[in-house]
Amino acid sequence: LYFSAQEGILLFYHVKGLQYEMKVCADIMQPISSLMFSPDYTVLLLVTDEGTVYTYKPAHGGEAVKLLDTCSSCFLAADFLTPGNKYCVSVTISGEVQVWFLEDGTCLSKLNLDTEVCVT
């Protein structure tokens, strides 16, 4: 079970029966608003309240890597484009939908919805 704390800490809880172990996986020092696993569970996207997107690879156990940073508007949400886990799609508060190449954070395409977006 992966869990994020208010302070921007990504935690992993290994639960076995009535016992559990907690491990701190990454500290990105920004509150995390959402977590999303890739379809094959090899990459975890972390979206922060400040609009930054990080990737974390649980099998590698390293730090989270900043993939996308807010430019003119904060990222509201991000998710993987399936099948596979090479691309993700994000949406900003201002209504811009973007497709990204996850390997290096290259923006491949954009579409402006011409409306503000919110989460309910």
C-alpha cells in the first residue's frame, strides 16, 4: 500500500496478516495531491498541490524524479495513456490537456479546452 503524507512524503506499508512495516520511499517536500500507478505497476506518478509531476519506480527504490513542472498553470491531474507506460496525459487548472513522453518529459501535444477545470 502506497500512501502520501501532507508534508510530501511517499510511504509504503507492507501488510502481512495483522503485522505491517512502514518504509519512507521519497520526500519531495511538496504536498502530494494524487498518486497513479502505470498499468504494469512499474511506475508511480505523483502530482503535487503545487502542480509538479514526479515519477517513482518502486522496484528501483530510489528517489522520485521530477518529470514535469508547472509553467503558466498548475497541473491538476495526470494519468498514464494505455496500453503501456511510455506516455502520460495531464490537465492544468486553465484547461490545457497535454500528452508527455515519460522518458524525458517532452511535451508531444497540447489541446486547450478554453475553460477552467476543477476536481469534484
